[in-house]
Amino acid sequence: MSTPASRDSTMRAADTDRIRVAQLLTEAASQGRLQMPEYENRLAKAYAAQTYDELDRLSADLPGAMSSSRDCGGVRPAPSTLLLAIMSGFERRGRWNVPKRLTALALFGGGVIDLRYADFTCHDVEIKSYSVFGGQTILLPPEVNVDVRGHGVMGAFDHVDETGSPGAPHITIRGFSLWGSVGIKRKKRAAT
């Protein structure tokens, strides 16, 4: 990993660098510094960026850009998470850190996992989703790439268009539903 003094702006950026800039853009949008169309445009460009120079141009006008993009530390993935809804419910909405591995179980209950405003702490995310006599909804932002490998038995397990933006996080969704449902939908962020 390079240090700020030795880093060349034409050097190729890593996934962690793109994630760091994506988090900075998300923070700016949540503070009203970026309108939603500009935020989504910059976010798609950040995930597709190949060099530090491209990332710097996307965030140069935002507070914290210099310290964030020049930080030589890596992004630490959020710890693996288990969401349970046993005769109850769970919700993950708004700004939260998406872990590398997330397991969700709805047994006679329901849950919502909304990834549209979340911060991805790693490029590859695995979600294991199980619904038994229950239901779950997973909301995906338009730019992520997704691979759905779930099945419904006397229930439903949705499949969606897999292709998002080049370089955007990749989400693998596995699991099953038994007399229940796992609804997976791509949904745009609300305009601010």
C-alpha cells in the first residue's frame, strides 16, 4: 500500500480506494451537499474508476476528500451479521455498514434489508436469506451487480437483472423460502 507522499495519481486504484470514495460521496449526499442525480452519477464513476486521479476528481470538492482519498489505511469490513425475525421483524434501512457476510432468517416473521443508502465495506458481499412461513424484502441500488442463487419451495424467491455498473460491489444472494418469500428488487434512491 502506498503512502500519500509516494502515491502517483496515475497509479491504479484498489477496490478499497473505490469503496472509501463511495462512502465519502454517500456522506456528502446525506448532508445535502450532492443532489441525488449527481450523487448517483459520481458513485457510478467512482466504482468504474481505474486510477487515484479519477477518484480524486470525483471527490475533490467535498469536505474530507484529501484525508479520505489519501488515507493509507485499508477499509475494514463490517463484522458478519445475523438478522432474525422469529414471530417478529427486522429492518436495516438508511445508512449502515454492509458486512462481507450477512445472514437473514424470517420464521413466522418478516424483514427488510435496504442496501440503497448503505456503505459497502468490501467489494464482494454474500447474503444468505431464509424465509419459512415468513417474508423478506431485499432492496438493491441500481449500480450493484448481483448473483441470485435462491429457490422457493411452495413459496417465492425472486430473481433480478444481474448486471449493474462495472466495478460496483458484487452481491451474491443465496438461500430458500419455504411457504414464504424472499423479494429482491432494484429500486432507485429517492430524490432529495
